Amino acid sequence: MANMIIRPATGTGNKVIVQDQAGGAVLSTADSGATVANATLTAPTITDLSNLSGALPSGVSSGGLIGFQVFTSSGTYTKTTGTNSILVYVTGGGGGGGSKGQTGDSGGGGGAGGTAIKRITGGVSSVTVTIGTAGAAGGGNDPTYGGTSSFGSHCSATGGRGGYGGNDWAQGGTGGTGSGGDLNINGQAGGAGQDTAASAEPGGSGGSTIWGGGGNQGGYYVDSGAGQYGSGGGAGIYAGNQRSAKVGGTGIVVIYEYS
């Protein structure tokens, strides 16, 4: 059949009003446009998305997790096919534990590397990844730092400082810092040892990162432990059973890929 057209008489305020059985207005026209009220609208079902095109609104994700890539040594990130956004975690290297010092002394634990977390959408296909080196063990009065990790120019995280030696104040090393991320986290400081020679107290534990705890402290019966994934190394102790300080953990970069 041909189209049926209902049009109100010419003049301001004239309307076409369609009512339901109770007399309520379901459709009311105006001088321009119409108002639908008291009606149930059923959304269409879309079964074929193959011919849809265009960009989603900002903040709307088109899919879920594809996979992830882990770097514990420097290299190049190349995105997996189908990746539209990534979530990057960058952690700097951990500082090493402080030296055992003299009889009765124990060193401070190494500080953990900082962490930067950043979401990146579009425009990323290949990025240089730098992994911070582990901080050396056995620092005295001028302990070294773990190295800085980075994901191109997008974000980075500095390494933690090594712990001071048992005969050099025995302070724990400070943690590193993240920068450039949507969330930047400081690494945990290393635990303090002692510089007194009064008794053989354990050395300081290494600082922790979001990836786990630092190296354990050296004690009379327990050896100190190395850091891992940016955590600090455990400190040494000079007691009846001498324990040497351990290195910090190398940095780490983890990239989660989303469609």
C-alpha cells in the first residue's frame, strides 16, 4: 500500500495525538518534531557485525586481553596483531645489600626500584625497552644504585639505592621512583642493619616491589638473599657465621595487550 500521511491543519499549536486505550498520549506531534511517551520500545538485535565500521567513543574498549609480554633484559617491544591498547608496568633495578662491616656489625638492605604504570592507546607498534641493571652488593659508605628501566619515552622508573655497610651507618637504601605513568609508585626502602659491634643482629632485608618481596636479611643461621624483579638485595652480617651481602634484582617491564 502507499504511504499513509496524517498531517495537522496549518497553524501554530495544531497537533496529531495518538492515544492508547486508556486515553494516554502515546505519540504527540509539535510544530517541529514529535514526543513519544508511555510506549515500549524494543531494541533491535544485531547478529552480523562484519560490515560495521568506524571508531568507538573515547574510553570504550572494543575487546579484552589478548596476552602479555615480559622483558627482563633490554630489547624491542613489537605489538601483537590486533592490539589496540596496552597497559605497561615499568620497574627499575633494585639496590644491593650493604656490606657486613666489622665484628658484630650488619649492613642495611638495598632499596627497591620504583614502578610506573601507564595505559597507551593507539599509535604504538614498536618501542625500545630498557631494563635497569641490578645494584651491586657490599656497599660501604657510598652504595650504588640499581639502573633505570624505561618503555621508550612513555614512562620510566629509577633504581633503588644500595644499603650502607655495617661499619658505615648501616642504613637501608632508599627506593626508586616512577615517572611518566598514570600511576607512579616509589620502591620500598631497605631495612636497617646495625653499626655497633655490641651484638650480632641480622642485617636489613631488601625493599619490595609490586612483583614481590626483597632479598632476606643475613643472620647468624640464615644467609642473605638476592633481590628479584627490581627488589633490593639482603644485607650481610659479621658474626660467628659471616654472611655476605647480595645483589639487587634486575628491573622488569610487563606489557598487557588489549584488542
